[in-house]
Amino acid sequence: MSHILVAVALLATAGAAPTAPSACKAYSGGTCCDPAVTAHLGKEAIFAACGESDATFLGEKGSKDTCRYVFRPGGGKEEAFVEVYAPRQKDVPSEPTDPFFSWKKVGKVFVTDKAKSPKSAPMIASATGLWMPGAGFTVSVNASTKVCSKPEATKLAKSIH
């Protein structure tokens, strides 16, 4: 009888797909990012668009609907990040509504353009926002200008899915 149970167990697992090894480099004791979030923008796209590499990449830190890619750009001591937020949404707006910034459309993605007030000017100087509506979700990216310059972030926008 136990031979039958072993055979059934082997048959049940034989058709299962093998799990891929995780290529995650968790940052500072954090958790790895959810593949559902990284599917929208992976670290490789940041490497390509922003000139970063494994040498400057410190790791990723995941939380609900969010992935923060942490870097030490230029070999300096200061850390900076590119953060992806991709929540599921029932009603997805066609464009961002933001009281702090105006946005311009570049392809299918909106990019922060100008601060609407002097108080928001420092925020737009230190990071570029990218926003894309999807079917049942939105993708928001906050890219530090220390990792991606504004032109590099605009290039990065083409990689968002």
C-alpha cells in the first residue's frame, strides 16, 4: 500500500514545473520584491536606461505592490533608489491627477514635467515621476535623479509594462 502512495506522490509532482532559483538580492534585511511588481519594471531596465550596474546595485526591498531598487550611484557613500508601485485598481484613470506636478505624455507613459508650486520644486528636482495606466492597474515609478537623470528616466519610461 505504501508503494502506491509513493507512486501517486511521484506522479503528482512529476508534472509540476520546477521553481526557478531566485535572483533576488534583498537589501538591508528586507524582503524580495513580488515578481508581479518587477514584471512592470525590472532592475535590468534600470541598468540599461540609467547606466547603473551590479556594482552600484545594493539590492531590492519589496512590500505590498511596491519594489524599491537601491543603488549607490557613482561609487559615492549616498544611497538612492528607483521605486515601482503597481497596485491593482478597479477604476483606472486615463492620466495622473496630481496637485503638485504637471505631467507630459511620452509614448504610453506620463512623465513629471513641472512643479505646480515653489514648495514642490525641490521634489521634482530630486526625482522624476513616471506613471502608466494599465488594464486593472497603474504603474508609478519614482526615480531619484541620482540614479536616473531626467533624460535617462524618460528613456526608462519605454521599459515600463
